[in-house]
Amino acid sequence: MAALVIGGHGINLGERKTLDIPLPSLYTHTSVPMTVHVINGRQSGPCLFVCAAVHGDEINGIEIIRRLTQAPVLRGLKGTLIAVPIVNVYGFVRHSRYLPDRRDLNRVFPGSDKGSLAARLASTFMVEIVDKCTHGIDLHTAARHRDNLPQIRTTFSEGSETENLARIFAAPVILNADLRDGSLRAVAAERGMPLLVYEAGEALRYDEMSIRIGLRGIIRVMRTLGMIRAETGKRKRQLPEPVIARSTAWARSSKSGLLRTLVSLGAKVSKGDVLGAVSDPFYHSDEAIIAPNSGLIIGKTNLPIVTEGEALFHIARFGKTDDAAEVVEQYQHEFDPVNDDLDLLETPIV
């Protein structure tokens, strides 16, 4: 009997397979598979799943998984790596966050094999992937026309395995974020599974720095879990300790118009600073967007056309803003492709 069975396919110890799990077909009778890469080590160990495109238009994670599955460090793997580059295939082919019925897949977990299309997809992913694993990493980006500073979102208690892995992943910022009903993270928490959500970049866009931080983070987690060999010698990379945000707030537009952004992602701001200005496209009138608190910009809109009440700048609060800003600056320097020459990372996307 095979050591692991996924979608009716057996994967023996020491075996590597790429397999397709059938999903409900399109109304044209076109078949829809969820492709899964499985690397089953010769020795026992944790079973980690890494998935991307739960929201179909979030593609940075797809490239992270492509690089991960080709990384030389996976030789001699202990345990099992299950990588799913595109969970929401239906949204991906339509360049959409959602499924064809406009449901958000990340609000229907654990799903049902008798429910909506989204519920059936969620159920298949839970049964075939999540239920077979001990740990998980879910790769996301901001929504369309929005950008996120690389960050880990998780819920942890002091000293928990999840907290430890969140720090080990080494994205510059960690958000101790509330769970949302129906999310993959919420279901994992109910089952006691350590799961990290990595948010970085913008939907439908590659961001090389976000990809590099994500890939390095997954490998760091796998080393901590004992799945791959430890980094030694001059290759060992010393990164500053990630900073944990105490809370976050959005600066919103008080009028509709055209936004001129004056601060960049990762910038340090003080309460009362001008973050941008919204102008009327027909008359000479400006309205400043003011920072409601001090902190760092960890998310922002990239679309200049805004409406009244729209969230424009996501600001994270820290105990010591200056220290947090220094950490983010160090990460931006370390993972700039000009400075990052690790051989597991390939020629940068530009």
C-alpha cells in the first residue's frame, strides 16, 4: 500500500509526483483539474502543504511554488511537501478573485460535497490536501489595484508553535489578525493545525521582492520543522527579528476624486502626516488624506480613481515605530535582487 494517497493516486516513500484532482467541469463540459505537486521523502517527518491562488487572481504565490518545487534544498527531504499552485482554478482562468458564482472561496471552508461550487471546491481541498497534513502555508496578495508589504497574518498565543513559525518565516511584519469565519486559517485553527498566511504584493502582478521573501520564508519554516538540512557556514543568512503590529487602521477618503499618493509602501508616518491628496477632476479643489495614527504603511491602493469612504492606506501600529521602520528597511535591502545572490533564487522578474 502507498505511503500517501491523494485523489486516488498513491505516492510512495521517496517518490515525487505531479497529479490532477478532478473538480466540477465547466458548462462546456471542459474538465477542470486541481494540479498538485507531491514530494514524499524517504524518511518520516511533518507533512506541509503550501498553496496559492485561493483567490484566483493572486499570482505571486504561484511563482513562489514554482521556484520552491525546483529548489535543490528539497533533496533529502524528510516528511512530505504538498504544493498546490492554483487552488481556485475557476477564478484563475477568469483573472478573478472569485468563483463564477461570485463566491469567495476563503469564506466557505471547510465546504461541503453537496453545496455550492465554492463549497465543493473547498471540501475537495480539505479532504485531499489539508486533512493529510500537519502544517500549512497559504500564499496571498492584496486585492486588485492594491499592494501589501510582505507580512504574515496569523493568530497565536505566546510561545505557541504557530507564533514560533511566524517569526521563523521572517517576513518583516507579523499581524496577529483575527480569524474570519469560513477562512482556511479559521478551519486550521479549529483543528489545531499551525497555518501561516503570507500576504505580499498585488493581484495579477508579480513582485520580485515579495516572491523572494516568500520563498525564503517557506524554506526557513521547513528547516525549523526538520524537513530539510540546516543552513550552515557563510550561506547562513542573518535577518532581523520581524516586528509584530499591535493593531492596524485604514486612512479613508473623505471625498471622491483622483488620488495623488505621497508615501510609499513601508514608509514610516506620524499621526497627522499628509499621506496623499484627493483632487476634483473638474474643479481646483484638493483634500488632504491625513494619517489617523503613527506607524508604517503596510498596504495601499494603487488606483488613483477613488470614491468617498474608500480605504486608501493601511497603517500598522508598533510599540516603537522607529525600530519597526528600521527592520522593514533592512528587509527591503536584503531582498533587493541587486543584493540577493543566493543560488536558490533565480534571475529576477522585472
